[in-house]
Amino acid sequence: MRRSPVVLAVTLSTLAMLPGAGAAQDAPIVFEVAGGAAVPVGSFADGTGAGEGAEAGASLSVNFVLPRSGRPSIYLGFSQHRFGCTEAGCADGGEYVATGFNVGVRFTLLRGHTAVPWIRLGGITTRVETPDLPAPDTGVSDLGFGGEAGVGVYVGWERIAIQPMLTFSTVGSTLPGGETLGLRFLTGQLAVAFPF
């Protein structure tokens, strides 16, 4: 077990030195499907306001990336994040479902290798379903607007790639009862990407 981090580091370093395969990012479009976990931070995780005190849950996203040679790529996506909300006042096993769209730019930090690190900045929209909260906050929130920042590594070949990535998101949504729920969370995902 102790050798696993060393083996992973050596494997990624070796992949990073392989030339040329990162050119898949120059395809006209890249389709990505990602899954992982969303982890609340700040007051969203441990606050005492309306809807605060959420717990980690599953995360899913789909993105379309438009690579542009020598320039930042544009991405457009859809995401859904689930958060446990028992500590926030939900019934046992209750959860929030945060669904929305994101759009932004991705900056490639290294080109010409199999492993290509990147960062991204963008805007997001979110609606939060709170079916398990007590009235008056039960229901679906208003559309909220916020932002995100992320880092990742595109490990790609000619027709497929994988991408571990970490994203911080912040967005405020108004609950049906009029209270504002501030969602602050980290998302760790592994994506499978298909360049076309």
C-alpha cells in the first residue's frame, strides 16, 4: 500500500514525457462525462442558517469543450450535485439536488505531451431542490448565479482521454421561504473525454 503513491507519481511522470499525444485537445470538439463527489465547505458545511449544515454527496457533469489552437478553450456544461442535508433540518436520508449549467474558459498550461495540466474559470447557474426541508423552505429555489475555478490534468491519446479534476464553486440561491442559501463546495471528479 505504501508504494501506491510512488507508483502513481512515476506513471504520471512517464505519461507526461510522451510526446505529441496531447494533440487530441486540438480536435474541433471534446465531449466529457465526469463523476465524483461534491463536498460542502464554509458555512454551507457547518453553518446554522437556513439550509446550512450540508454533507458530501455524488456529483455528475457533462461538458463540451471547444479547443482553440494557441488560445484558451471554451467550455459549456451541465452538472448535478447532491448533498446530504440531515444536519440542515431534513428528514433522515434527505438531500439537496443542485442542478445547473456552467460556461467559461480553460487555459492549457503545457502542450505537446500526453499529460496536459489546465486551469479553468467560469460562471454557473444553479437551482436547488429542497424536498426534505420543512416549510416554508421546501421546494425548488430561484435560479442562482455564481462562479467556479478548477484545475485538472488531461491525460489523452488520439481518441480518448481521462481527466482528474478539482473545482471550487460558489453560488447563492433563494429558497422558497425567502432565505438565501449560499452553496460553497469542492468537487472532485474523474472525467472520460472523447475528442471528435
